[in-house]
Amino acid sequence: MKGSTRFPFFIFIFASLLATFIFTFSACEKEDTSEFVSQAEVVAEYVRAEDYTTNLFGLMHSSIYDTALINNGQAIIDSVFITYQMDTTSGIATFLYDFDSPNQPSSTKSVYSGQVTAKLFGPFSDEDAVMQANFYNYMVTDYLLEGVIYYQNTNETVEGKRKYLLQYSVDMYLNNNILLAYNPGRDLFWTDGFDTSSDYTDDEFLLTGGADATYYYPTYPESKVLINVTFTKDWTLGISCSSYFRDGTFDAILSGETPTQALNGEFLDADYDNCANKVMIKNSDGSLGYPYYL
């Protein structure tokens, strides 16, 4: 009789301990996932900056070699209306990307606004020729970008690839608050298509190196996270891709007020058209993932 009265009591104690363990484990697991998401969101904003600035690089490069634009003074490239003027005295060419122009396709005006003006100082085939683009109230959806892009011909050839310098100095804002700042200067290799310069759609590039960026919390701008990115596989860019990205991988180290965290990212081609359409950001062991859609 004693055994029959104590047995349920032990069952109750065991069940209580088990429930407590499961609850605690689940809470920790949920907390860890939440922490990863907050870290991945930081990396995603860095990827966004790379996405938006690479879109402008693709337009700048295409503009240099678009014969219709050069011959007629205006053209639509990748659904963007562009005008071109050459100052015959100074030899400086000006490319205007006016996203508020009534000539812009409606699909473009629904996403972009403001202006980007790019100046090409001399023929781009010349050594050290530079194309410089400046932003004027340039917005992509709700994000305001301020800064400058430099695209420079080094006139070097490395293992059959033409070497260029691509540098960004960009601040990205959201709701009038600075969100991210970065200033990478990287080697860009033109790997394919340079022998058919009149057809820029087959141009392919490798972007090497990495980047340092600073992320500012929207609600607490005084709090920031330092982002150090290393390309673990060079990023492949293709002018024929709508996002310009084909593939590549990177490691991202986050440091700041929290302990240093390591994440990584990979450009993925989900629809098998040889163009990336998202970046999957993962934790260090690959057990958690967070997508950024290009």
C-alpha cells in the first residue's frame, strides 16, 4: 500500500523536473535563434549596401560602352533612362541618371528617386582614367544613399584579366537616421567580354578582397556594430544578370558592445539561371540561416 501511494508522487516529481528542463532548453534555444536573427539583420544591411552600389557600378560600366547612348546622347539601359554629354574642351563626359525624369520607365520610378551624376575623365581605355559618380538625394525604396563611387582603370593585366579599382564611400540612411557606412577600395578584374567592348552584356568580373563597415542601430544611433567582411570566394559579377551577382562567399565578423560574432554568407542561384537572386546568411556552424533577396 505504501508503494502504491509513493509511486505517483515520484512520477509527479520526475515529470515536473522534465517539464522544467524542456521549458528551459526551449527558452534558451529560442533566445539563441533571436540573437542570431538580430546579428543576421546587421549583416543583411551590409549586403544591401553592396547590392545597391553594385547596381550603380553595373550602370556606370554599361554606360561607357553603350553605343546608342554615346551616339544619341540618351538611352535606356537596364530599364534606366540615361543622358550623356561630352565637353569637347575638357574631354570630360557626363552621364546623368535622373530617376525623377518623366522619361524614366514607371517600374524604375516606383523603386528609385533622386539623381546620380557620373563624370568620366578622359577615355576609359587610358591609364588611370577615372569615372566618378556622386549621389544627389538618391533613394532606393526607403533607403537614402549619400556618397561617391570611383571606377578606375589601372591599365594592368593579371593572368589575362584586366585590373581596375572599384571604390565606394557610402552612407546609407533609413527614416533620416544613418544605418550603415562603408568605404571599401577593392581590385576588380574584368575577366570576359573586354574583346567585344561594343557588346557589354557579355562582360564578366571578379571582385576581390572584402570590406569594413559600421552599422548603427536605428533606435540607438550612438550604439554601433563594426563589421569586417572577408571574401572567402571572389564575387563573380555578370552584366547580363539583373542583380549583377553570380556567386561568391564571405565571412563577416561583428564586434561592438556584444561579444564578437562570426557569420558567413553565400550568393545563391535558386532558379538556376546562373545569376544569384539571394544571399543566405548563416551562423558559424551553418545550423541557422537568414535570407537577403537581391
